[in-house]
Amino acid sequence: MRAALFTNEYPPYIYGGAGVHVDYLSRALAELIEVEVRAFGDQDASDPNLRIVGFPGWDRLAHSDQPFAKTLQALAVNLAFNGQPLGADLVHCHTWYTFFAGFLAKLLYGIPLIVTMHSLEPLRPWKEEQLGSGYALSSWIERNGVGAADRVIAVSAEMKEDILRFYEVSPEKVVVIHNGVDLRQYQPTLERDFLLERGVRPPYLLFVGRISRQKGILQLVAAMDSLNDLDLQLVLCASAPDTPGLEAELREKIAGNPRILWLNEMVPKPQVIQLYSHAAAFVCPSVYEPFGIINLEAMACRTPVVASRVGGIKEVVVHGETGLLVPPDDPAELAAAIRKLMADPGLRERFRTAGRKRVEQFFGWDVIARRTVELYQKVLTEASPV
């Protein structure tokens, strides 16, 4: 069996959870089947059972000052994906950025289409701030891809509910397959050189994520105002802003605050693992989160979690067992949960142990890859019944 994975993000160009997902999934799938990845970029690599090809897009659009140019650029790359011969048995697309490419591949090459929903455009209205009227186009591309797909993968049970609520698709067509984490890579480390180099001072809270209104980073900064009596640093490992304006807003909010350390860069994985391993708690204050791979990464590194009670986070973090869940967009409740956790070293230690155990049981990439291949086989059997 040969699967073609279409993705916007792929190493070295990763800025969000969808890219992390495709990176690890493609390598886990390559242990079982032949895989070709077509990505936005200039990648060109080949390993046994895994071929990666990048497509850079259209230069004229790259220099456009229209806010919707990013959406048009996605369409240009989608066309390029299909201009090169595709010898796959099926195509598996990730995020709306590649759904039109999958739609075309199904028509042009006569192969089944599977799409994975990492988020839903109707639930991200702030994207209009980023894409302008291109948000209407991205929303149409997503809707068209869902309608054309032979199967839709939801990364959480709650996301499946959202898909059924916003799109006309039968429940049987939507399958839940969670995200995973590499348990060999994400595990506690004793190394601290990066922390010493960057002035990270325990005890500290850790945030890892894009600078996006979706991620609740401004709410976390507001919560810190209620924790001034605690000897506690906040480390924001945050970059890739949705807009320059949002980055400027964050900079203004934390200016002159000695208790907040902002690492405005894409920190390499070994250094992020150091940050996870020595944090007093990992905080995920998202206002919308279909899954939240970062919580798995933190739990794999035996880090207690305080997170919003939204989306797929509720299927990862077990309240009172591996972490604490709070209402989204509520800095006061977020601060109260952080205060409760910091006041109880025994609770933090229980969360550390239980969190690692949970990801080992349910979220290894080998498990996710096997379930994905089983779905591929089912779709191919339906397409060519004996």
C-alpha cells in the first residue's frame, strides 16, 4: 500500500500542532507502508518507505500585500501538488490548506480521499484578522474537502461533534483517531544548560505555542497579575504570530515585567524538553483546541498540567488525575488553579506520575499509525470491493 500525505507544514517548516502530527505520523506510517509526503516548501528527502517533496508556491503571490494572498498561495501549491505524477493508492490531506489538492487528486487520479481535521474554520473567526476576505475562501475549501472525502478523521470526540454540527456529513463517515506523542523522544531529562543560558529561574510556569488568540496567551499573562505574591516565573515559549498586531499587543502587555521571560523563537525539541522537564507546571489556556499535542508532550515529560476545559484537551488531561482543567477565557479561574497546584507539592508529584502513565497507555504514535493504516485498508476495500 502507498499513501500520499498532503500537508502545509513539514520539517523544517513547522509552527503548529498539525505539522507536528504529520511529521511523526508519516514516520510511524513508514514503518508499516510506503509513504510520500507533499508539503509547502523546498523539502527534498528520501528514506526507506518515506519520500518527502516540497512545493514552494508562486513568487508573485509571495510578494503580494493583499491579506487574502496566503489563501491564494495555498491554492497555487495545491495545483502544483497534482502537476507531478501521483502513484499512490489514496491521498490523506491535513488542514484546509491541502483539501483542494486532495479534491483534485481524487478527481484526476481516481483514488480515495481522506482528510484530517486539526481545527474547524467556523470555530476560528479570528482568522479573518489574519486572512481578511481569504477567510471566506479557506472556509469554502474546508467545506468542499469534507464533502468530497471518503472519510474524515477527527482528532478528538468533541471535534467529531463539531464536524457533524457544522457540516452535512454522515456520522459513519467521521472517525476519531487521536494525536500521539513520541515517547522515546519526549521523556524527562536532567539537562539544564538551556535553562541556565536563557535565564529560566525555577519555579516556573511554561507556555509553549503559537502567538494566537486561539491559544489564550493574553489570558495567561492576565492571570499572572493575580499571582504576584508567589515566587514564580512565567516562561513563554511563543513565536509565529498570527499577525504583527497581535505580537505587538503581547509585547506591550509584558513590557517591563521581570517575572515573564519571552522566548520569541522556534526552540529546538531537545531544549523544549528541558523546559517541560523542569517546569513546576505546564499551562495550556486555549480558548479553542481540537486536541492539543503540547499537553501530551508535557505529560510525557512528567509535567503537571493546568489547561482549559475545551475540545480534545478534555480527552487528554484527566481533571484531578493528570492535571487541572479550568473554564476557557477566565484569567481568575486560571490563576486559582495555578495557585492550588503550586501550594501542593504532593499533588504535583501525583500528576507527574499519572500523566506519563496515561500517554504511555493511549497516545504512542505506533498505536495511532496502526489505526490509520486500518482505516486506509477499509477505505480501499470499499473503493474496490472483491
